[in-house]
Amino acid sequence: VLAGAIIGAIGFAVLWWFRVRHLLLGDSVVLIMELPKGTGFQSHPREPITMWLHQLAYNGVASLVDGMPAPEIAQLSTALESILCGVVFCYVIWKLSGELARKRVATRIGCALLILTQGFVLLFFGYAENYAYVTVAIGVYLLFALRLFRGACGIVPPTLALVAALGLHLSSLALLPSYVFLVLVGWFDIRRLRASARKLVILAVAVAAL
């Protein structure tokens, strides 16, 4: 726990120090304009949970600062969200790399560095966008999928991760074919047949809640 806290603190410091300080890409300008008005849900209907979290963060930061212009508050709150997601993502990728490399430490480090040096990690450097949360959710989904393959978990954890990803951004529908494959793996594994049939009910409940 202590090591994780230290690594998280260092990661936060690095991401904050090198954070994106402009609003030139993607939905940055739209977010900064609409969060102070609370109208983000109207312009981003496919990211309901993400916009809800954005609004919560904005309201929280706005309650702590005094005299700062609303657009600057919005940029600060989205930057904090992005960086906190980055800290969590680093942990998720370290665990995921462990699933890929098993006990080969050098390979695990290589896998983690390979993933963490891709262009999409810009999302975690204080970038005002809608994809940081869903990227973490996708990483969690992949982690539990790999664990399911080696029998370390059932269908429930990847199901919940997928439902969360769908609520964070509808583009996560692209994961559904892989999820069907996971269900089939569990369904035709006779050792987990009864458990899989029972736990699939959780999918219906989770989707209904979403």
C-alpha cells in the first residue's frame, strides 16, 4: 500500500508538471464553455456518466476557489480529473502487464512501458476531454478478461467493467464482440457452467441500471 501511494504521488506530480496547458484539441473548448452553465449533457448525450463526473468535479473545485473565472475553474477541474485517471491507469496497466508476462519481470516492465508510451496517454496529462475515464474502464475490462482466461475470476468483473465503459462513452460498444467471446468461454467451460449461467443475470441488472 505504501509503495503504491508513493508511486501514485510521483505519477501525479509528473503528470501535473507536464500537463497540457492549451485548449486546442477535441472537445476542450466546448467543455470549458459548457461546464460552468451545466449544459454538458445536452451537447454530449453519449457520455452521460463522464459528463456527470465532469460536472461534479467542476462544482467541487468551484466551491474551493474564490474569484477565479469560470472557464479557468473548468480547465482546472478537468485537468485534475485527467491526471487522477492517469494515476489509476498506470496501476491498471501494471497489473495488466503482469497478466501478460506472468512472472517474467523484464517482460512485464516492457509491456507496461510499451502501453504507457502510446500517443493516447496525452489524455492523462491534464487534457480537457471526455476519454480519460473510459480509457481506464477499458483497461480494467481487459485486465479482468485476461484473468478470466486463466480462471482467476468469473464473468462478473469484466461485465461490470464493460457496463461502466458503456456509460462513460457509448463508443465502448466496440468491446461487445470480445465480451460475447468471454461469455462463450465461460459458458462452455463445464467447471464454470452453472456459475456463468447464474452470474449472467448480473449483466441484465447492470444494463437495466445503466
